[in-house]
Amino acid sequence: MLYPYAEFPGELSITYSQIMVDDNVKGGKKLLVHFEQPTDYGFKEARYELPDYKEIYNYDFTPSETRNNLDILKRNESLIWKCAEEEKIMID
């Protein structure tokens, strides 16, 4: 399940997943962050894994937009983690 995080100018929406246990990543926890933006023909989509910023997929974002997405991700990482932690409390 994805939870809404923010919507930026240009209708760029960011959502995040629940925190998942993964012993293969730093800290043993990861979450997925999804970027989505409407186009005339559907959506541009990209998904990244925190904490390592691993790109899972990127459909139709330009290199410049991808750099912007990563910049947003890096600047908002701690708040996204905090939101995911709070979501976990509400689910439990």
C-alpha cells in the first residue's frame, strides 16, 4: 500500500510504502518512494528504495526530471521516514 506524502507544482505526486524489514540494506529497514506525474498520454512514474536511493524503475522522466526527483528525495528523506514510522503506529 502507498501513502500520500506530497504534491509539488506540475502535479508531481509523491507517495511512500510501509516500512519493510530487509537485512540486505543499511539499518535493516527499507521503504519505497513513488513519484508520479500525469502526461497527455498517461503518467510518468519512478520508484526508489530508501535508504540507498536505489532506482527500482523510471518510466518517462527525463534525466533532468530524474535529478530533480532524487534531489527532492534526498531533501525529504528524514521526513518521509518519520511519516512512515507514524503510519506504522496507526496501523498497529
